Amino acid sequence: YSWPRDADATHNLYSCSKSVTSALIGIAIDKGYIKDVDQPVLDFFPQRIAQNLDADKKAMNLEHVLAMNTGLECRDNYRYHWKGLTQMKMSPDWVQYMIDLPVAQAPGTDFEYCNGATFLLSAILQQQTGMSALTFAEKNLFAPLGITDYSWQSNAREITLGYSRLYMQPRDMAKIGYL
């Protein structure tokens, strides 16, 4: 921590929140909530109909989302001036927004930094466990590590963001780094 903060101040972890989300996916696999990383993403949302559906989108699996090589035309990073992230945030249903994105290339082809991909991981956690990523983290990661002072923002549909806005003390983040 740095001035003017002290050891008790929580900090926004920004994109380090993504590492926590991916760890939660691993815990969910270990606990049997998710079968494995080969599961197609669309199978996690059977009640939804994806636009721009093609063979590549059907082939996109959990590993592609974890590795940020979904193939989706995400366009939500600094190279695009966060355009896609702003569009997702302005949409009424962020999950639907993400699964409706067109495919720019085959999944697994190229890395494309995508905040929305990590948001999808959070939505998958909620779908599979019946609890928000925050609640799942409280039970299965934070409590076992003795992390007690934290918060994690959700969207209007009460889905934990996953990609950012996780706040915790620096020493607690160090526990996750050490883990």
C-alpha cells in the first residue's frame, strides 16, 4: 500500500480480479459444479438463444473463455477505447450481449483481452452454483484464507462483475498471490 492509504484500506484490484474469478472456476470444477473446461459456453445458458450462431460460436468452450481466446468480436480493451465494455454495460442483459457478439475468428486462434469474457465466467459460476461469484468466493476462497474485509461489485442483475471492482486489503491480495 502507499500513502495516503494504510494496511487496513481496501483497494480495487482492477484486472487482478480476473485471477480470482479464474481460481473460482477451478474450485467449482474441483467441487463438481462444473464438469471440465471442455464444456461449450452456450451449454451453460440453455434457456438463451444466441445471435450470430455458427459452428465457431458453438465450439467456444470454457477453456477459450479462461484463456481469452474466445474468437468473439469483444472490442472492450484499450485498443478499442473500451467501446465493447461500454456497450456491454449499457445493455440490459450483459450475458445476452456477450453470447450475441459475432465471432471474428475460430475460438482458440488468438488471444484477445476481453473483460466481458471474465464477466461470462462469473455468470457461469452463478448459473452452476446457484450463488454469486462473491458468495461462492466467500465460502470457498476468502474464508479458508482468512480474508474478511472485501467487496465485489455486481451489475444490475446481481451478477458479480468478475473482471474488476473486487476490493480487498493488500495483505489479503498477497494471500491469493501466494496461493
